[in-house]
Amino acid sequence: MAANPMSQFDVYRIGPEIKVGALDISFTNASLFMILSTVSILLVFNLGSKKNSILPNKIQLLAELSYTFVSKMISDTAGSKAKPYFAFIFSLFMFVLFCNMFGMIPYTFTVTSHIIVTFVLAAFIFIGVTVIGFIKHGFGYLKLFVPSGVPAVLLPLIVVIEIISYLSRPISLSVRLFANMMAGHTMMKVFGGFVISLGIVGGWLPLSFSVALTGLEILVAFLQAYVFAILTCIYLNDALNLHH
Amino acid sequence: MVKKIYFQSIFFSFFFIKEAFAAESGGMPQLNPEFWVSQIFWLILTFGIMYLVLSKLILPKISNNLESRKAQILENIEAAEKQRENSDAKLKEYDEIISKSKLEANSIFNQAREKAIKDISAKREVLDKQIDDEIAEAEKEIDTLRKNAPDKINKIAIETSSELLQKLIGAEINNSSITAIVDDLSKRNGEKYYGN
């Protein structure tokens, strides 16, 4: 491994180059960890839903706790109308969470530390929410940009700000996750490099820092998945129940 | 409003950070578009498959499990409630039976005591009568014995004194004179022994 803290984010081909037309869809380490995450999610939840015992075993408890956790999050933020989108938000939360957590294992690749991945997710959410909003409310959905109770003089300015804030949603959503993951992993790599370069004498301080950072990063990994899911819920809430 | 400002500031700050990084380290791997298409393709593929499997197969099962557990728990609670009511009723019944039997036992005890007291008093009366009869008989006997006692004593005294005199004097003495003396003496001394 190179000392460059950014080299951990390198994407490289595993196996032969696969091309469909002009598009390169080769299997890479990123694809490997996407598959690993999805397979482990399916494994955990399949095992957790297989047996229905009144006293759940550990894996069943895990699956059911996650289920109730996400369903409570959705009903709290977006209300009962968001129920049809439960499976999507659940998959989203679990996918981001597992990708983040897989990234915490040394020598692995963090799928969510790539802007393109988070941006595709965020853009899909943005487009989906906008489409849902227009389907539910027609052109009335545009009222989202006109908050009630604002003086008429300020209205043009507010509308412009609202439109910008709405359009920046996919960017803020994707950049938040990507930047958090990238910054955390870079920092851990940098401190790890300090441990090596300072050696047995001075390496203890960055080592302890590294240990603390690992704990923090695990927290961040969970928190960012949660934030990603809950922001999706909030956007969905805007589309389903027009508040403004 | 604060939230929006926060989002925008984050967005702009990262925009600048990205620029700085790109200038410094010869570009982040994230901004190299070489594998973007591949990442998008695999993301859509894996996420899509996962979403389909989760939403069609696994999540309905989990919600089913949760609901059936909830239903069963409710059922059990209902059954428990029913049983509790049953046991309460039984407890009341039991209390009633106990108080009733206590009353019964009390009355039986009282009856038995009265009966026993009656029996005892009847028997006592009979026994008292018997004892009284016996005492009366004994008293009668004593009376006759007492009445006869001085006569016998006098006779013994007369005979003894006549024999005594015969041995002392050696002559036959008239019995009638001795009888008179003894009678006289016994009358005087009788008062000392039978002074009633």
C-alpha cells in the first residue's frame, strides 16, 4: 500500500474488462463490495425472517429491531402515507449502513466514499420524490417554493432561495455522505501513517488517536446512514404532505 | 431556514475542498471518471436486486412475523385476563364456602355443647340422687348402730362386772342389783360419750 492516504479510494478492475458498446462495466473492487454488502444484508434478513418463534433468537431480533427502527423513523417523519416506500427506504438505509460498515474493516473498500455512488442514490431519490410530488399534487407541488406568511416584497427572493435549496438537495445529500466517509477514512489513514513514521517511541499518541477515531468512524458510519435515510424521509414528507 | 443555510454552506465548503484536493494530490480517485459507468451499473444492479428481494420476499415475512407475534401476545393477554377473572370468581366462591362452613361448624359445636351440658346435668342429677340415697341409708345404719350401742355396752359391762365380782368375792351376786348400778353409771357417763 502506498503512503498516499487517497490510494485507499482507488478503483481497480478485478478480472477482464467488460464492455457494452462504448460503456465500460468491468467488475471492480467497488462492485465486489457492493455485492458483499447486498449479499450480507440479504443473508442476515433472510436468516432473521426464516423462523417465526415467539421468543426471537439473536438474528431474528436484529432483523425485527431494524424493521421496527426504520418503520418508526418513516412514520415519525413522513406519516402513514409513506408506507408504500418503506421497502425502498429500508433497503437504502441498510445498503448505506452495510457499505459504511464494510469500509471500517481494514484493507476493504468503502463504496459510499465515492461521489458517483452517493450521487446516483441521491439523484434517484431527488427525481423519485419530485415525480411523486407532481403525481400527488399536480402543479400544486410548486407551492412548495412559496412559503406561507411571507411578505409580498420578500417573495421573489424567498422563491429563488427555495428553488436553489430544492435543487441542491441531491448534491447536499450525496456530498454529505461521500465527504464524511472520505474524510474519516483519510484521517484514519493519515494517523496510521504517523504511527509508522514515528515508530515505537512517538507512535503511541497517533495510535491512541487512531483507536479513538475508529470508534468515532463507526459512529459516523451509522449516523450517516441514518441521516441519509431520514433526509430521504423528510423529502418524501414534503412530496406527500405539502406543508407550505 | 437555518437548515438550508447549513446545507448550502456544507455544499460550498466541500466544493472548495474538492478543488483544493484536486490541485494538491493530482486528483482524488473519486473524481476519475474511468469507472463511473461501471460503478453506476453495479450499484443499480446490486441495489435493484436487493430491493426486489427485500420488498417481495423478506420484508413481508418480517412484518408477518411481527404481526403474528403481536396477535399472539394479545391473545395470550386476553386468555390470561379471562383466567384471572375465573380465578377471582373461584376465590370468591371458596371464601363463601369457607365462611358458610365456619358458621355451620359453629352451630354444630354449639349444639354439641348444649347436648353435652344437658347430658352431663341429667347424669349428675341421677348420680346426686343415688349418692343422697346412699348417704341416707348410711345415716340410718349409723343411727341404729348408735341406738343399739349403749344397750350392748351395758350388757357387756353387767356381765363383766358380775364375773369380776364373782372372781374377787367368790360368791354369786344378784344380777339385778348390778344392772341397776350399771344403768345408773352408764346414764351418767353416757352423756360424756354421746353428748348429743
